[in-house]
Amino acid sequence: MRKVAIVGTGLTKWGVRGATYKELVQEAGKDLFDDVPNLDKPEVDSLFVGSALVDRLAFQAYPAPIVAEQLGLKPSRMAMRTEMACVSGQSAIRVAYASIVSGLSDVAVVVGAEKMNLPSMAEVQSSMACVLDREWDGVNGLNAPPYFALVAQRHMHEYGTTEEQMAEVSVKNHDHAATNPYAHFPKRVTKEKVLGSTRIAPPLKLLDCSGITDGAAAVLMTHGDAAKRFTDTPVFIEGLGQAQSGSLVVNLESLTTWLPLKRAAADAFKMAGVTVHDMDLAETHDCFTISEIMEYEDLGLCGKGEGGTYVTEGQSRIGGELPTNLRGGLLGCGHPLGATGVAQAIEVTRQFRAQVPQERYVGGDWGLCHNLSGNANNHAVMVLHRGG
């Protein structure tokens, strides 16, 4: 099997943008091509576009040809859109990896993009609820905040997790976002501000929730033999895992243990030949503060029910056991669904290249990216390694 590397990165500023979907793609593409100046666009034989709700929010059901045109690309081997709700971006990277490993592609661009802010917030919220089974969970209001509130309530009941511990996740990730010029919310917050913010779905408050954000991200990928043509520091994808469990909330295996995450992580670490304790940094899916606490536990960083203590002890801060969500996570950066997984890979890549502000630089050799989607019924894990 061929090795597969990320050799270029591109990002837009994330936030409530006046830019259209196509303009966001152009911005990310320009940043990517500026990062790899010796790339000739005709070399790009494949394009993979991660977008979750482009059909409903940008009114484009066929985005890959549009993205190709906006970037000046003419893919001759592979072109497709991947859709897996919040895992759409990492899914695009995963398909690009498979295409390059198999020899179907040699040089691929992956773009994750979402235009989420519309004049009508009701339209946005109703579109996001389409991720759920429409006839059951959807019509009963179990969209993201109520569902993750159930998770938080149950975790608090079973393990004694507190609102103060969840608030600490938000404080940490906003501290990191304050160092990130691309972030939607680049401001520090206090624990008191988190606890006093508007209640959305108890116990979750506004600052326990990720934002509705416009943004795009892009990476250039190629096989190991070609990687050094584009960069002195390729970042290799060494492990991948993805697992799913059911769809309806009533059929989930557990509310307080994400078994698909445990399975996906085990597969990714086995493929890479490492463990979570070999990681130097992690990007995890903190769509809500309780999510990151659960991820510490189910990735194996601490025991079940100990995630709240893990964050309050500073173990996921710089200097702790595993610095987590150094770009600010979804809480600090925002969450343009299809772009998030790609941006996570970019953060790890730029950390390895020392291309991030010194305040959040940790570097290292091994990095983890994790995404979840829906009612946490689907999880994807990717392990990256710094080349040189």
C-alpha cells in the first residue's frame, strides 16, 4: 500500500460571513494554492468535497463540479461529494486516502465547506434537524441541543459530572480560540460567564454549545513518493477508523458511553501501531462541552466518569497529558459542518510545521482527529504522523 500525505493546507476566516458558498470555497482554495506554490493545477486529478447541508442551505445539490470550477480544477480520475453530517469533512479525507492508496488518484484536493447562516434561522434549524430520523426523533424535537442535554443529564446522574466541569471545557477552548485568527469566537470567557449564559437545553447553556458558522477548509493530498515535491514536512495519515451504531435515539447502545468511538479509535490506533498515549495533541468533536468530556473517557485517556476531573486538572491543556482542541475546537472556532473535519487535520498539520501562533504551539510527531455526527451514532478517528 502506498503511503498518503497531506502536503498543503488552506483556510478561510470562520464566522457569520457575507460570502456565498462558492466564495468561501474560493478563499480556501486560494489559501491552499498559496501554500503549495509549485503545484500545477493540471496535476490535481481528483477532488473530494465534504458538505453536509449544501443542498438545503446553499441550494446546490451537485457541489463537486461547482467547486472544481471555482478552483480552476479539471479532475480526470475522481470527483465526488461526501455527506455524513458533521463527519462529512473527515469522510472526504478518508475517501481521498482510499483513492490514493488504491492508485485511482495521485494528487487530490479535499475541500470541506458550509454556508450555514441564512436570513431565516428557523430554516437553518429545521434543515439541521434533517440529520435525524424525520418521522421519529426529528418531529419530537430531538435535534442537537436537546439530545446532548439528555447525554449530559445522564452522565451527571451516573457519574456526578457537574456543570462547572463542563464549563471548564468551554473556558479552555475559548482560551485556545483567542490565539486563532481564523476562529469565529476568538475571545476568552470565564467560568462564571459560561455558567451564567442563556440556558438552551438544561443543563446546556449558550457557551456550552458550538456556533452556527460559515467557513471552508482545504488540503492537498498525494502519495508518499511525491510528497517531498510539495513540502519538506509532509504529514502522513497512518490510521483511520469509523464506526456507527443505529439511528433512532431509542436504539442507541448507551447514552454515556460512545461505543462507536471506542471501536473507531481502536481500529485507527491498530492501523497506525500506536495508542492514545503516544499522541502529542488531539482535535476532538466538542460540539457541546459534555462531548469533549465523554471523548476523554472513550478514547481511553481516563476512566469512565473521570472526564470532568480530567479537564479541571488541566490534563487537556497545553502542558497536560494531551493538549486538546488547540485551535479552539468547535466551541471556539465554530462548526461549519462539512469544513470541521478538514480544519482539524489542518490544525495538526500546521502544528507539526510550526505554523501556528507560539501561544498554542505544541508541535510533536503524532496527532489525533475525531469527529462525530447525528446523535453521536457515527464516529470517525484519524491518526496523523509528522514526516520529515
